[in-house]
Amino acid sequence: MIPALGLLAGILAGLLLHPTVPLWLQPYLPIAVIAALDAVFGAVRAVMDGIFNDKVFVVSFLSNVVVAALIVFLGDQLGVGAQLSTGVVVVLGLRIFSNVASIRRHLFRA
């Protein structure tokens, strides 16, 4: 429940505060959001499986965001930023859909 509340609080804060993102950070923000969503959906799945651990969630959340940003940064330095960004989105997207499928199975028993 904590990850879902944190996600909701973050969305509300973003909508109310209208933060501006520096130009140098803009290529990394979408990847960081997808990495964070992967950690949140993984946490929701873990809660439903009865194996949630807050330390694992925090480490997963931070490491997902940092690793995804580093991959995109490396891609930018090598001149293939778009390709590596696409790779990160595909991998994390697959994980998100896998977690959502597990959540759906828990909720609907199907």
C-alpha cells in the first residue's frame, strides 16, 4: 500500500506544483519514470504475494532509476542514445506488464 500511496502523492505533487525540468535532464526523465513505475508495480505484486520488504523496495526503486539513467547516459555518449533508450523502455515495459499480469491474477483469480 505504501508504494501506491507514494505514487499517488507524487502524481498529485507534480500536478499541483508544475515543476520545471532542466534541459540537460529531459532525456533521462521518461526513462527514470518508467524505471520507477517498474519498482512500484513490483512492490504491489510483492505485497499481494505476501513477500514485500521495504528495504528491497527502496533499493530496487533507486537502483532501477540509476541504472536506467546510466544506460541512457552511456548511449548519449556513444551517439546511440535513442536505441539504448528504446531498449530500456522495452525491458522495463515487459517487467511492468508481467507485474500487472500477476496483480490481475491476484485480484480476479484469473
